[in-house]
Amino acid sequence: NHAGVLATVDRVAAHNAAAPPEQRFHGVRYDVEPYLAPGFQGPRRPEILNGYVALVAAVGARARAAGLAAGVDIPFWLDAPDEDSGRPLEAVLDGVRRPVLEHVLAHVEEIAVMDYRTTASGPDGSVAHAVAELEAAGRAGAGVLVAVETEALVDEDLFTFAGEGWEGPPPEQGRWIVLEPAGADRGRVWLVEGSSARRAVLAAVAEAGVPPASLRHWPAGRATRVAADKQSFHRLGGARLLAESGRLAAALASYPAFQGLAYHHYGSLRELLERR
């Protein structure tokens, strides 16, 4: 979808060229999330990251040529080690391999770090998750907004599995992750526990015309609960939001790259503050 993104930048530039100063845009900002692309958690990750940094570079170049600032939103873990190599996530652009965060910062004026935690302090707090990006942005001459979540989220259960698994449908006993492949990097995934769930999956597979032998399954193991209140202030209230936001801003104020806090998004933020 690179062509569509760049066409939008061109339309903003065309508007600015025809509009009086008070009606012009200051810049363009994109929230591109490559980790949601099919295959990111598998062998297509290098290809996806290469495409991502190429897009960011193209947006930055097109924006600068039109006198626009360019910004992107990134997750706080973009500089985290890859789980396989132990090295920071890397990408190749114009033949140069380096960390993805460095590529991004070389082509934009500003980033917003989606630092979605509801506690400022501690090793998993929002301060700790923002420091590396602020330091890197300071070296690159870019600005940083640290983003806070106020939207309603749901509690989630996280299941992890690894290896090639087993072929065919799962046994009737136990809890299983079941995959119906639908190409090299796509498929449907079920959490299956008990005979009735197993029958439902087999019925869905039969309806799709997929042979049961093509399924693969893995033990699901124990679920890790990821509470919405860890990431969003929506249920915690406006007083908690203001208190933790204040701690976060105070702790980051000394970093030259820090430009303030951003909130996702206006509607839920306003609602949260009105009912505090």
C-alpha cells in the first residue's frame, strides 16, 4: 500500500500549495503497524520490516520536499531484542542494515511512542519503556511524544507455543492450539479444549473443504492474563490518569528530545476526564 500512502502525502502538499498560510498543514503523521501484517511472527519478518522502513523513508523524503514535517507512531518495544537472535530488530534500507528504530529516526522529525502502561515507575512502567527511544531520538535530532492509552480495552489471555507441532486434529482431551493452514503465511487458529470444541473445529474445516489431516496442533499450556488496566486508564479513572501522567512527564522532562505526552484518543480521554 505504499503508493496510496505517498499519494496522500502528495495531496496534503497540493493543499498547502494552494491554501493561505493559516489553512496549511504542519506535517503528516502515520501509524503504520508492521507487526500486524501476516507473517511478522514468522519467516516474513525481515521482508516486512524492510518494507516498513522503506515506506517511512519515502514518506519522510516526500514530506520534506513539500516543506512538511513527518512523524510516525511506534510501539515502545521497537528497539527490543529479537526473540531468536537476541539483537535489536533490524532492517535493510539502501543496502545498509541497522536497527529499525535508527532507520525510522533518520527519516522523520518526530515519533510518538505508544507507551501503553498505567504505572509510570518500575521496570515495566512507562518511564522505563520510553527512555531508550528518548536517548536515540536525542542522538538523531528528532522529537518524541510519549503516548498514553485511554481507550476501552478488554482483558486478554496470552498463549504461547513453539516448534512444528503435530499433524492432524488434536486429541479430545487437553487444551490445544489448532492451526488450519491457508497458504504460506496465513491460516485460521483456534483454542480448542474438550470434545465439543474439537467437533466444532472439524465441522468448520469440513465446511471450508479442508482435509483434517492438514491441521496442526500444539499444547496450549497455561494462559497468561494480560489485564486491560495494565495498558489503559479507561477503567482506572481520570484522577489516576492525571497522577501517573504527571509522574511520567516529570521523569522525562530532562531529556532534550521529550516534547510532551500524547493521548489515544481524544474521545475516550475527554470522557475519562469528565467522569473523574
